Amino acid sequence: MNINQSIFLAAFCLISLSTVNAQTRPINTKADFDAARTKIDSLDKQMIKTIGERQRIVREIGVYKAKNHIAPLQPARFKQVVDKAKENGKAEGLSPELIETLMNAIHTESLKLEEPAAVHNE
């Protein structure tokens, strides 16, 4: 799985995790099928928006870290984030391996956003 696929999967899981008790219906007809695809398209859009919002916050955190001489990589915090995501994923029937892959992809991109802030503000 390449980084772009991982990021997309991460986004998908973020929205899945934030969609509380989404109701699913059996797909028995073409209309049901089309409605399900429309719902997926809507969730995809929502995922991208959610990841964009998350990344904007990451940029701000990067600026704060740079100003306060805090390293971009915080292993203990990342472990906490992954563990919490795995808990949430388990409740949604998602494998821990999937969640770890997704969170690693998001974290990789987040570090890319924080590194320039650290260099810029030194």
C-alpha cells in the first residue's frame, strides 16, 4: 500500500469513526445501490474535509512546537493517539492493523507539516 492509498484509507476511517451509529440498509435494488454509492461519495467528501481540518490544526501545533523548541516527533503522544484510535476502531469492527496503518500514514503527513514550521521559526 502506498502513502496515498494509506492516507485515503486513514481519511475513510476517520469519517467512519466519527459517523456515530450510521444506519446501513441491505442493498436489494439498483436504487439502493445508487443510494449507497451516493452516501459513500458524501462520506469521502466529509473525510477529506475532516483531514484538511486536522492538518490545519497540525500546522498550528507545528508553529507552537517550533516557537517553544519542542521536537515535532513526540513518540509517547503518538502512541496515545494510536491506542485511542485502535479502541475506537475496535468498536467499529476495524482491525488494529488497519487502524495502525491509517494512523501511521496520517502521522507521516503531519510530521511533514510540522518540520517546515520548526525550520522556519528557528
